[in-house]
Amino acid sequence: MKKQLKTLLAVALSAALVSPVLAADKIALVVKSLGNGFFDAANQGAQEAAKELKNVEVIYTGPAKATAEGQIEIVNSLIAQKVQAIVISANDPDALAPSLKRAMERGIKVISFDSGVRKDGRMMHLNPSSNPLIGKKLVTMTQEAIGNTGEIAILSATAQATNQNIWIDEAKKVLAEPAYKGLKLVSVVYGDDQTDKSYREAQGLFKSYPNLKAIIAPTTVGVAAAAKAVQDEKMVGKIFVTGLGLPSEMAGHVKSGAVKSFAIWNPIDLGYSSIIAASQFISGKVTGKAGDKVSLGRVGTVTLDANGEAAMSDPFTYDATNVEKFAKFF
Ligand code: RAM
């Protein structure tokens, strides 16, 4: 009896000692909005990273609409839940900073990915690709579709989106180069990463600019909606759509001729890498200072610059020759 009690006590004690160690680290993946195929693909990669890391649980969350207010509410509740890390694609570079700072003061590791938070609101930002390269790509794809002259418009996501605003600025720099002087940017409109609003904004552009030749949409939601509007309004061949899209959502639009080419990086790898990066902060391997080498697992390693940022690979271009093949993946 005594022996049995001893064994029982020993088991209970070791369970008590071991269980805190076994409790999984909670990493929240906070996206701009739910229902966006791009973020669903990123989450697929994030869950893959969780499996690989073993003792990690990824909580996929985001507001219904792409607003900073919705994300702030979520961040506040994640602080209360005492997650170990927050990985966020921000709807605004500044508005999220105060609540994310509070999270960091409480010991939560914060990194941004895809769409950044300003430097004091996170420990690292992971760009999917080089921003100047994305700006250049958007313009060269437009030129390949319509030639050297014509009116063009941009259909973006939300007006405060960090990533789209940087890419638009980079595209404008390229458009200012002599080689592109025939491409006239007539308007920038915002579909807020909502399909119906993006569709209506595209229709608005057709009406306001009868000579419009191209729409550049640096958002997966906007580019698919604009291409559908071109098809529905029988504008195929008159107005071309290009931008950043998912092969799975764009294959039909390439087939219809509304889109000649578009680009994107691998969103699964982006989600995977962001979670692996966050785990490096949780374990204390990196702190986010310039020169830190952050492992992205099977994707490689990146080095943080003076701004605490790093970029992954070049965007990949899709057209009629390869879009079907990749549509299976994302
Ligand atoms: C949309 C989102 C996301 C962006 C992609 C290209 O899904 O706005 O932030 O990276 O498009």
C-alpha cells in the first residue's frame, strides 16, 4: 500500500513537472481578413510549420473585413489569452503599433509578414519579395499586355494597406522612367480586398475612363474581381488586367483572355516561413537586431537589415503556359 502510494505520488509529481513543458506554444497567425484564398494558403503553410516544430499550435484568425480596428480587437484578446507569439499581416502600419507594443511588453513575440507594421510595433518583418522588384514587375507585365502607350489604372486593396501602398509607390517610380512615359496612370481606386467592392470599382473605372487599356491590381482579391468584370462587361481584348493573383483563382481569366500574365510568390511558403521565424524568437535564438540570421526552415535563412526586415524570393510569373499546372497548389 505504501509502495503503491509512493508510485502514485511519483507519477503525479512527474506529470506536474512535465506538463508545463509539454504545453504547446501558441502562435497566432493574424491575417488582414478571413475568407481570402491567399491567407488560407499561407495558413496551410503555417500549419505545416506547426507540425514540423511539434510543440506549436497555430491559431489562424483575422477580422471579417480588412480593417485595423478589427485586428486591434483580435490582438487585445490574444494578449489576454497569453499566446507566445503574434504573426500579423497588418491592415495599417501605424494603427496596430500601440496594441502590438503592449503585447511585446507582456513578453509576446511579434513579427509582421506580408503587410508590415512600423518598426517599433514588431520585432521583424518578413517581405515575400523585394518591393522594388514587385513594382517593376507590375509595370513590365502591363507593358507586355498593352504595349508602350495607353491609359492605365490601379485597383488596390485597402487605402492603408502597408504592402500595396509600398508596391504602388515602387510602380509609380518605374512609370516615371522614360521607357514607360507612354503609360498614363489615370486613377488609383480601392476595393478593400472585398470581391464585390473590387468588382464595382473596376466597373467604375470602365465608365470613368472609356480609353482605359489596363488595370493593375496588386491584390489577389482585386485582380480576380477586375478580370471577372472585364469578362462580364465584354471588354476582353480592350482592357487587360494584370497584377498579383493566385493561379487557382486566375486560370479561368487567363483562358478567357482578360489576363495575359500575372505574378505571385508562393503563399504557402510565406506562411510556413513566418511561423518558423516566430519560433526562433520564442526560443530566443534571435531578437530582431540588424544582422540576425533567421532560419526559415526548408525555405532557407534570411538576414535582417537595419530596419529589422528581410525578403524572400522573386515573384514568379504565370500565363497560359503554366497557370493550369500551379492552379492545383494555390
Ligand atoms: C491580397 C492581400 C495580401 C497580398 C496579396 C497579393 O490577398 O492584400 O496582403 O499580399 O493580395
